[in-house]
Amino acid sequence: MEISDNDIRRVRELCRLRFDDFEAFREEFLRIVRFVDAVRELKTDEVEPMYYPGRDSCPERDDKVGFSLPPHEALRNAPHRLDDFFAVPKVL
């Protein structure tokens, strides 16, 4: 895949990346693209999709009620709180 410097600058703009050494970023970016191209060439037609990265399924545990801190204890070191809850900035 041919990628121009303008393509790399556009990716930088879209991702809002800031860096001083364009050439170093360019080399690393192209190395990643070459790796992705190599992965694309692998023959995976006969490979079944995996739902978990390992051979075992996701371990489950019983949902048991246990010890928990009272709200005033849990919130003692919280920088911001609202009643009995942690106050955090909105994420848009």
C-alpha cells in the first residue's frame, strides 16, 4: 500500500496527534502499515472465529454479597462528591 506524506499528515490531523519529529513518526507509521499488510496476506479461510483469545472460556464466579464500605468511608478521599456518589466530569 502506497502512503504519501500528505496521507500521514491527514491521519495526524484526524487523530489530533502532536509530535516534533515527523520523519520518526513516518517511519513508525509505515512499519505498522507493513505489518498490517503482512497480516492481511495470511490465509485464514479455514480458521474458525474465536470468541476468547485463549483456549479456555471466560471464567465465571458466583455473585455473592460480601463486605463493602459504607458510603462515607468509600468517599473519604474522593476529590469531588455529590451526596453519596463520586462526582466526575462529563464525558461526551
